[in-house]
Amino acid sequence: MPTTFTMPVETRRKRRGHAFLPPKAVMRRVPTLDEYDLTPEANQKFWIKFFSPSMTWFVVSVEEDGTAFGYVVNHADPWASEWGTFSLPELERLYIPPFVIIERDKFFEPTLITEVMARLDAGRHV
């Protein structure tokens, strides 16, 4: 069963200019971690992309409490990029004055993990 997580309150929506989470139609398709683990590797996707000036978060699953699992790209130190969990409510609240907030890439389409990783490995923008 896909995730049922909804953002309780968006503290940075006005500054961001758009919703932190994608539309409900997309969120309903994002698997939980258990469902992600059962998905054949060839079919696994990144569903959502968030970014800041120095980091990018690619989401593969979201739990009911807002804990996401995915790949985090550290642009300042690519060797520090890693798979792991992160809190979507905490990402949404993050603000480093005067400019840094976490934004969702509104134009990102769910993409196979293998395709994204190949682009990253080749040094191409995703």
C-alpha cells in the first residue's frame, strides 16, 4: 500500500512559492520502504526530488511518519553522497537565512534509479 503521509504544516510555503510535497496523485504512488524492497531492482524509481544549493535528495519511499528513504547527493563533496533515511518535515522546516530553503523540483518526473545514477556518474545534471 503506497504512502499515506501528508505534510502537517508547511512553514516555508510562502518563501518557497509552491507546495513542498508533490500532488496527492504522485504521493499515492510513492511506496513505503517495505513495498520498495519488494520492487524488482529494474523497476525501482526515484519518485520525488528536493534540492538546495549544495544538496539534492532523491526519494524512493516514504513512511506514514514522513521518514523518507533515498539517495542524497552532496554537491560540495560527492564522495559524501549516500543512501539513507531523512525526515521530510525536517527538510521542509530547514531555513538558513537569508536564502537557503529546501525546494521540490516541480518538473522532476518519477525516473528509474538506474537512469538517474547513470547521469550522476557521468557528471550530468538530473
